[in-house]
Amino acid sequence: MRPFPEHPEKILVRSTNWIGDAVMTTPAVRTIRENFPESEITMLVHPWVSDVFRYSPRVDRLFLYEKKGRHQGLQGMLRLAGELRLYEYDCAILLQNAFEAALIAKVAGIPVRGGYTTDARGLLLTHGVHKAPELISKHQVHYYQRMVRGLGLETAPNELELFIPGDQIDAAKQRIEQRSGIETGTVPLIGFNPGAAFGPAKRWPTEKYAELADMLCRRTDACIVLFGSEADRETAAAIMASTGRGNVARLVDLTGNTSLIEAMALIGECDVFVTNDSGLMHVAAALRTPMVAIFGSTDHIATGPFSDNATVIRKALPCSPCKKAHCPEKHFQCMKMISSTEVFAAVVQALEAE
């Protein structure tokens, strides 16, 4: 395999598809920038992850892959390839592993295409990197860094990073104050992230979040903010309904009411973030927000919070991690065995460490 270009004028980087995965690629994106400081770097992203890179100094341009819009289906994919061809990229670095990512880069006429040879796409790559067997026991951050190192790049530090403009941070504070009536900075701000897109096996029970909210309201003066997407509104409503009447006024439900950049800014203002394994968990890790992460079906080593400011709570059952969206035994014991008292103690410890 010939060496990867040393001085490409234009680089296309294909982002991963989901928020958490995109955040975990940020060290690899920093590696790309530091190896090619003079190159123009374009990130090909789905709209829902674009805010991860929108304000990043590592990226010069975002190119939206509107897979649910004008780039839908085979015709849309060909349209995307044609649009990319117009930019005459010198090389593509594919952080996203799918066959489709390599096919689009090939059809777009990008002469140098680097990435993992997974998903039977080796013949579409000019610079294929084989997945090292030892990566199965390491965090996903190392997975992406190992790929760019396989292209001959010198890797930058592994720390996650996100960039949020000051006006977004100011707006986040104002929004909390308007919704809660509490001045930010005067009481602890606790974030709850009760959803998880992968499936119910990743979700700590709603009633336990409600119990935790009651404990926090009774024993601290905290304000609690509920995060999540439109799909998490029902869960948030159930938490609000189950929380004691005297305490619910100190809960602010923002599920389905924030853009990603707004959610990121708000999470950055939290004193502690209580979360299932989800994309926003990785956002909190990148922002160094203290967190308590609750794990059941998924692998806390490969996809846990890449942070030294996080407490992971899990039960080491023989069946966990099963890595399934739905509990095969239909009892969800790995989540049910985690008590609200245990999580409360971890939250208080995180608050006291601040």
C-alpha cells in the first residue's frame, strides 16, 4: 500500500451516524487536523450529529448527508456522490464503517480512500486498515484512533472535545432560570437523561428516576432538568407524574425541546448528570461534566463514559453485558437491581467533590 498523501489540499472525513459515536471520534478528528494543518477538512455528517462538529476548529466545512431528504434511496446516494465530486477532494478518511461510506467515496471519484476494511469494503478502499483483534477489549476512542494511525498519521491525545459558543452557554443559563425560577449557580443543577435510543434494555426504570428525583428534592436544594429527544417525552412525563407533588416544581422537562447544541450547552452547566448509556452520556464526558452512568445490557468498557469524572453503576450478572436492545430473559435484572439509593449516594458524592 502506497503512503497516505502528506499534503492533501482537500480532505473529506465521513462522520459516524450517531451522536455518541461522533463524540467518540473527536480525538481522531483532532489527529487528522494536527497531521494536516494546512488542508481544508470537510466533515460529511447527518444533520442530527452536525452540532458535534459545527463549531470545531478541527473542521473547515460541514457537508450534510440528508439521508431522510434529498439524498434518500439509491438515487439520493448517487446525487450525494455527484455533489461531492464537484469539490474534487484529494482523499477521504472514513470514520464510519459501513460499505455505503466507501461506495459513496468511490463513486464521488475521490482518488484516495482510507478506512477499516470491515463490512466487505476492502476493494473500495485504496488504503484499507485491518481491525486489530485487541480492539475488542478497548474503548471505542481507541478504535477510531487506531484506524487513523493505520493510515500513517501520528495520533493526537485521546481526550474527547466539544466546542460550544459563549452565547449558547448564556442562553442555556437563561433558559433554566426562566423555566425554574431559580438563578443558576445558586443551587445544584442535576441533569437526568432517562432515554436511550438503542432499546429498553439500556434504560433504568422510570420509577427509579422518580424515586431519585424525590430523594434529591427532599435532601438537597437541587434543580433537576430532564433531557432527551421527542421519543423520550412519554418517559419524562411519567417521571414528572410519579415524583411527589411537593417536589415536581423543581423539575424542568426539556425533552424534545432542545436542539443538540442547546442540549450540549445545558449539559455543560450541570453539576451532575445522571444518565443511561446514550449519546448525551458521551456529550457529558466530553464536557467534563461529573456524571453517574447507569449500565445494564451494554459494554461499559467499550462504550462507557471516556472520562475520569464519571461513576459507572452496573451489576456484574452472568448475562451482562448481553448487548441486546431487549432483555432476552424479559426480567431486566441488570437494571432493576440498581437502586435509587445507590445512585443517590453516587450523585451526592459527585456534588461534594465539586
